[in-house]
Amino acid sequence: MSGPYVIRGSVSLPEAELMWRFSRSSGPGGQHVNTSDSQVELRFDLAATESLPPVWKERALKRLADRLVNGVVAVRASEHRSQWRNRETAAVRLAALLAEATAPPPKPRRPTRIPRGINERRLREKKQRGDTKRGRSGRDWH
């Protein structure tokens, strides 16, 4: 593995809390696929972890509620022929997922008024467009 996977700031995925499972993968590899366990499933117990700040943990549990099974989030990777590369991919994917789930909520939008000039221009353009369309009807052409 290429070191700690940073979620955000100084918080990273604790190696001790990651649960790895390997199985035979479908996909590219020919006969090699039938002999090696290259598919990787990485599991992380989000509900029981102590490595995340409580606020982040609460946020992640709420946002990932539909992905969790008994408080555990799972990520699979089987794109590569090599188990090592699939491990890297799964770990990066999990770190990105947790980074997104623990991100602070966006600031609420402050409603602003539409400037009068913009509104007037819009109404003027609508009127002009209506006149153009009205001019296309052949009613007064007799």
C-alpha cells in the first residue's frame, strides 16, 4: 500500500480499521482470472470508528445511511488485473467517499433581488419577440 489515505486535513484512513476481502474477479485477465483473487472489497466500520471527529462521523453516518450495512460502508474494485492495484483503487475510492460525506454543508444561499434594469430588459425582449411573431400571422395581408 502506498501509505495513509488522507480524507481531509490531518485525518486519514486508519489501516487497523480497514477490513479487506479478496475474491475472483470477472473481467479482463484471460486464464489468469481463474487462478487469482484480484477483486477487492474494502470495508470500514463507520459506526464504530474513533478516528473521525464526532461531527464528521455524525455527518457521514447521515449522508451514507443508504449505503451502510450495520454501520459498515463497503467499496469494491475489480478494474485491474492486479490485486495490488485494485487495493489502491478501493482505498482511494473509500477515502474520496468519506471526504465527500464528511464535507461541511454548503452555505445557504442569500436571496438577492433581481436588478430593475435586467427585469425591464427581459420584458422589453419578450414584447419584441411577441411583436415579431404577431407580424408573421397573415391576418392583415388582404
